[in-house]
Amino acid sequence: MAIRDVLQEHLDTISTVDLAIFLLSTVLIWLAIRKAHHATRGPLSAFPGPRLCAWTDLPQGYWKVTGREHEIMADIHSKYGPVVRIGPRHLSYIGTATIWPEIYGEKVGYAKCLPKDKRLYDLIEDCFGWKDSLAAAPDDHKVIRKLVVSSFSPRMNVHFEPRYKGWMKKMVEQLVPIAERAEIMDLGKAFQCVAVDLQTDLVLSVDAGSLKTLDYPPTKVVVNGSLQGVAVAHALRLFSPTIGRAVQKTIVNIPHVRKLLDNFAVTLSKRIDARLADPPPTNDVLTEVLRKTELSPVPIPKDQFYSTTKILTVAGPEAMTSAMNTIGYHLFREPETFKTLVNQIRTRFKTQDDLSVKALSEMDLLTAVIKEGHRLYPLPPGILPRCTPKEGAWVQGVWIPPNTSLGVHQWATYRSDTNFHDANGYHPERWMGHPKFKNDRLDCVQIFSVGARRCPAEIFSWYVIRLVFASLLLNFDIELADEASEWPQQKSYWIWRTRPLMCRIRPAKKTVAA
Ligand code: HEM
């Protein structure tokens, strides 16, 4: 019998359902073999890591949702080494002075910077519809960034110094009555309020009025309320960008959530419109942004201009507050460092008016305290993910295949014993050349990132953080309250969900007994 006849005979006896099951099984088996090959023999199989992570992004997604991803990743790095495979297409690195520029720096010229991993960065655009510089694609980013960098130049910081000092005075005035009653308060509120008011004034010449109430502004409610949702959306996008986006769209369109997000965006838009209609007598950041917009050889779309202005008034204060919380918490719980710094400040400056950005930048202990705080609770604690392009990329002499998400894990880097002596301990003296810490790799700390997409407001942040702490220590005696004992247990959902920083404040004595 010819082969054709045999096949014909069998096909006649196979039902359509059997055929469908057969085809489906074949596809599933083929997919399973492909997955197994990618997990165990693919180009990333040479990297160590938890076995399940080579097969699926589920563990990584789960860690993100728990809010404890930072600690889990530090454990994973100490078990598997400096480069770990944390997903089928994900690598996490312990940062060093050379790894940072390799992943985040310009490779050859600007265009060769690794693009951001959209699975995280598109989340913001999909929530608010903002096309800001954080999430912008490389070409758009090039244009948007020019709008903001000059606003934070050293020259502009000198121009803005009287404004900074004005806001410090207002913060102190608001805290004086509380100190006179020796009350316990959440000092995090003072950090948040001064950051929001100062920044809104700087960008839009508007008084946001937060310090007047000394309470968290409405933006904080939106940010804190959405953090875990953002982590869930991110986790789903790792698993499947399409499903993740669909679920996120469903959530943000729940009427209550939509209203909250829209109110948030509309309030900001109205503030920008009001400022545009009524220019202030002295230049603010928007003056600079408008000037750059007019000079730009490429027309800047209106939505990009608004989004950029919005991100400056929202992302900045959030980052500053988070940084000041961690710097404060660690400083206030170390009596020796605290007393030494207080005495230095009260000896050098007699009144609030004496504080100047230049003089403060010469105070080594203050600088060290800020750096050590940044190191212990970096923002963000996790990875700023980048993605390899279609031709792949070379990192540390190893070829990484296309569409691999990779980045430096900040928390794991800064808590690694390979980089720091007593990595989990608080030692500002490591930044002051103390011999005990001579082997510390201080240059692996890049809290503001590096390369074309690093933070444009680094100098500004330094100025303001120094002024805030000097103002507090000059005017108040501060003590951590028992209620602050749980502060370190705060969770991270890409950024920190900060816990209250409960402190008792009193009017300052002249110097503090050593
Ligand atoms: C201690 C405070 C701050 C820290 C630790 C910090 C950290 C960072 C980091 C790590 C990035 C890179 C993000 C990425 O690669 O996705 C970044 C970007 C950015 N930061 Fe900051 N930042 C701080 C304060 C501020 C302030 C006060 C402002 C606003 C005035 C600001 C505005 C921005 C903007 C606009 C970007 C996007 C830059 C770009 O894409 O070109 N930051 N920041």
C-alpha cells in the first residue's frame, strides 16, 4: 500500500478535536523546549542565580510586591555573586566605579546610551499621560533634558540662594512653637513640607502652603497610595507587558482612582497656567524652561513642556524628602556624631542668617553624614533598569543578548561587604579618610546615577539638604522618639514608602555636652 493511502486512511479516522489537541500539544511542547533551552543553555545561562528565576519572572515580581525586594536582592547577591540572573531576561549587578558608566553612561556618543526598560518607565505615562524626561525615549529625552539642566546650574543656584534661605526661615518659624512645648512630632512632615514649598516656589513662584499646616500635602497621599499598585503593575509587566498594561488601564480607570489622578494632574496644570498668565518679578525655573523652549531648534510639544514642569514639582520633593528622612534618622540615633555636628554648627554660625551654602559645603562632617545617609537608604533602593538594544551590548567584556533588562542594584551594592567595611553599619567617618575604612570603594556610590540620564538636580539637592540640616541643628535639640523604632522597617515599591520620623524637638541650647 502506498504511503499516501496509509496516511489517508489514518486521517479519515482522526476527529477534528483530536487534531486540535495534537497541534496544541505540539506547540506547547515546542514552547517548553524553547523555554528550557533559553533557561539552561541560552546566552544568559552562564550567569548564576536562583534556578526558578531562569525560567520565570514570577519570583522577581513577587519580591517587588512584598516591598522587601531590596533585602531579598542583597541576600541573593551575597549568595550568588556580583552579577546575578534574576529573571529569564534580567541581570542585576553590584555596582563598581566601572560598572556604573558601562551600564548608564554614553557608550560611544550620546545615541549609544542603553535605553530605559519600558516595562517600568512606561508605567508613569500610562498613569498620568505624562511624557516627561524620566520616561522619554532617547531622542525626545535629548530635547527635554535641555529644558531643565540649565535651571539647576551652579549659576542658578547662586541666584536662588536667597529663596532657599527664606524657606529655611519659614520652616524654623513653624517648628519653634512645637519645640517650645517640647512635643513629639513627625519630622518627616517638616522635610516634606519644606521640600514641596521650596520647590513649587522655585519652579512656579507659587506658595504651595504646606509649611503653614505642617501636614503632608495631597500629592503625598496620591504617591503613597499608589506605590503598591505600581509594584503590582510592574510585576505584571515583567510577566507580560500586554497583560500588565491592560490591568493597569483597568485600575486607573476605576472612577475613584481616575478622579484622584485627574485632580492631581489638573491641580498641577492649573498652577502652571496661573504662573504663565502672571509672570513673577524675579526669574524662576519656569523662566529658564520657557527661554530654552523658545530657543529650541526643535519645537517642544505643549504636553512635553507641561509634563516636564510637573515632574520637577513632584519627583524632586519626593526624592528630597526620602533622602532627608534617612539622613535624619541615622544622625539622630547616633548621639556622638550628632553632638559633634551640632557643636560644629553652633560654633561656626551664630544666627540663621549666617548660614550660607558655601560655608556649609566646607563642613566635612555634614557632607559625610549626608553621604552615609544616602548610602544606607538610597533612592531608588532597587535597579534603574536599562535594556540592551537589538544588537546586544558588551558589559564587563561579556556580550549581553538583545532585550535583556539590566542595572545596578543600589541597596545590594551599598550593603555589600565586598564594597564596604561593616556595610550595614552607620559610619560617616568612612567618607572622611578614616584608616579603618581605607578599603571602602566609595566611588561605587552613585546615588544620582551617571550618564546622560543622571539627576539634573544634584547640586541643588546638596544645597538644600545642607541648609535644612544646618537650620535644624542650629535652632533645635532633636531626639528620636520611641515611636521611631520601626522606621527602618519601611518597605520599598521602587521608591520608599516612608514611615513617620517621630522626634522630640526642643529649642537649642548653646552647645550640646559631649
Ligand atoms: C536627594 C535627592 C535626589 C535623588 C537621590 C535623585 C536621584 C535621581 C536619580 C537616580 C535619577 C535617574 C533616574 C533614572 O535613571 O531613571 C534622577 C533623575 C531625575 N531627577 Fe533626581 N534625585 C533627587 C532630587 C531631585 C530633585 C530635587 C529634582 C527636581 C528639581 C530632581 C529631578 C530629576 C529629574 C527631572 C530626573 C530625570 C532626568 C532625566 O531623565 O534626564 N531630582 N534623580
